[in-house]
Amino acid sequence: MKYLITTFGCQMNKNDSERLGAILTSLGFSWTEDENEADIIITNTCSVRQSAEERIYGKQMDWIKLKEKKPELIVAVTGCMAGRDKDGAIRRKLPHVDLFFPTRDMVNLPRWIAELRPQWGSSGDIVQDYLKIKPLHADSAQAYVTIQTGCNQFCTYCVVPHARGLEVNRPLADILEEIRGLAKDGVIEVTLLGQAVNAYHAPDPENFSAENPYSDHFAKLLWEANRIDSLKRLFWTAPHPNFMSDDVIDALTLPKQLNYLHLPVQAGNDEVLKRMNRKYTREKFLDIMKKIKAKCPDMALGTDIIVGFSGETDEQFEDTLSLYRECGFDISYTAQYSQRTGTLGAKLYADDVSAEEKRRRWDVLQKLMEETALRKNQVFVDNVVNVLVERIEEGKAWGNSREMKLTCFPATDMALVGKEVPVKITKAMTWQLQGELV
């Protein structure tokens, strides 16, 4: 028996898919990349934008054709689309799907499969808490570790609290056990995941070391992870500005921390931030950035920005551009506002910025980002960066530096994959550094 999982959206969805894979593997299924071979097809969905959901509706014709050829095929849809479907409206649009369930209900998958196909057998439900399921980790030097799911912030544009529920923090002991296990298996880079990851608060604080110097629970977690010897690189996403405490900023200096911070700002105007319910001002965000730069002057910086949010004027968009310049971000993941049903933004505000204007603002910010990235990347020329090699293709090795800069250099030795190596940079482009192995 074979399964295929297709994942859309963020790293947390990818980590959830690794748990789905672990469940199916425990039931005797094996992975396939060919949907014609699959006995179970699971699509792990994203709801951040309407276009992401439309892709799922468009897949139905493919599933119908596959079921005609293989009537026993089970088609399942999970993730944020299922999580936010409170009235069944989304489910009704997917009549050819056999299983439709929010992420947390994946623990019921063995029972549901047995009910649909008794001849396939089942080992019964696995655990009550899906975060207790050990993810099926790929053979890689990098891994994701979810420390928190759900969110309490209720930004007016965001579906996450509706799709994943309120914030739930994993026990510290479980997190550290998972990281130690990954390190033992050869993982040297771990990315900690949470919707507001730096808001983490351990439900079992007694497991923090007595000598831990911090009081903020997230900073304490970072300090504990830094004590795991074979782990070399630690990253976390996505933090919320309101939880960038002095302790967390200080923890950016810990030795295993990557020299990159991704801190979403979303907008640079106070009025827009208020409508977004971000609970901070432009001035507060800039103060946080000043503290970060004072503590870590060479830290590469990324952010998330939404252009064309409800009511955003040209002048307010200009405030976002000026904030971008003042912060000097290396990269922005920029989205054109997409109104989502069920969110406060959809209930309170009209989506009154035209599609054309949203695209224009996206283009303006993209141009600024590319100019800034190219300028900032020049400082790496003739300097050495440490690169985690992810792949070697056609005589070139590719990987990210500790500043999360995509870097390539000539190499054919496959033994370098999964290793962190020093590379002297000879050329810097907008989205790529080139160099030679030292």
C-alpha cells in the first residue's frame, strides 16, 4: 500500500505532513511520488490567501479521474482549510473527498482508514495529542521542530486562530527530547516553529536548568537548545514584535543562533497597524530594531509585509517604504492583501484597494527590496561565510550561509552534503552569493 502527501503553505504544514507520514508508515504504507500508484492521497492545505484554496477546488477533477481508475483510492484533505470550516461550507465544495479533517484530528486517521477499507487493517488510534507523534524526518541535516500551535493574537487579516485554534505550547521536555533525537540522527540545523514562536511559555518550567540565566521562557528554551553539543545551527520563525523581550534579543548572541532574524512588521503606518490589530506602533517596532542592531550589528534581517490592506492610502504605503529603508531589511516576503472569510478584517473593513493598486505597491516594494539586498550583499565579497551544503548539482554545491544567503561554489564531492563548510565569497548578486571552498 502506498501514500502521497502534497503540502501547501508554511513550514508548520510541512512539519504536520511529516507527522501524517509517520502515521501512515506505522500502518504499513510506503511513500510514492506518483499519484497513480497511491492508495491514499492526502492534501495538507493553506488558507492564507483565496488563491491557495482555489487550487484545492481545482484538484477535484484529477481526484475524480483517479478514483475512476482505482475505486479503492482514499482522498483526504486536511490543514487550515478544514480547520477553519466551521459551518461545513468548504466541505460541501469538496464532495469527492473521503476524509476532511483539521490538523489536530490526524490522530484518528488509522481508525478512519479501517472504517473505509476494513481489508487494509489498522493499528488503532496512535495518541490523543498529535504533537506527540514523532515526525517522519527526511534524510537531511536540517529539521523542523514545532514548539507551539495556534495563536492568541487575532490579527484582523489572519485565519490562523480560526484554523488552528488558540495557542498551545508543547512541554519543554518533549521539545528538547525531539531536538536531541534529531541531533543524534545527524541533524545539525533545527528550525523552531510557532505562530508567535517567541511567545512560547513552557507548561513544565521545572525542566529548565537551574543555571539557565534567562527569565523569558522562549529565551530559556533557546539557551537549553544551545547546550545540545552536536547541534550547530538554530533558527526560529515566526516571532511577533510584541514578544521580542530583552532576554530574547540577548539570546540572538548565543553561539548556535543563525545570524538572521525574520521579524514580521506587516505595515509601517500606525493607523494600518491598528486596523490590523498588531498591538504595536511604528515607533515601538523601530525601537526593537535598534536594540537588535545594537546587540547584533551584523545580523541579517527579514520581514513580512502586506500591501493594500483595507483602507491603506498612498501616504500610508509610503510610511511602509520609509520603515523598510530605515530598518534595512535584507528580504521581505510581501503579500497583496487577500480578504479571508471569517476573519475580523472581513467583518469590519471593506477590501477597498484595487487589485491593480495592490500589484503596483507590490512592484514598488519588490524593487526597493532588490536594490537593498544587492547593496547589502556586497559586504560579503572577499569575506568567508559558513554554508550548510544542501545539494550538489552539475559541479556546484548549494546551501545557505548563517545569514540565510543562498550560496554556491564549485564542488563535486557528495560527502559535503549535510556539512557546514567555510566559503570565501567572490561575487554577490541580488539573491545569490558565489564563492570558493576554503
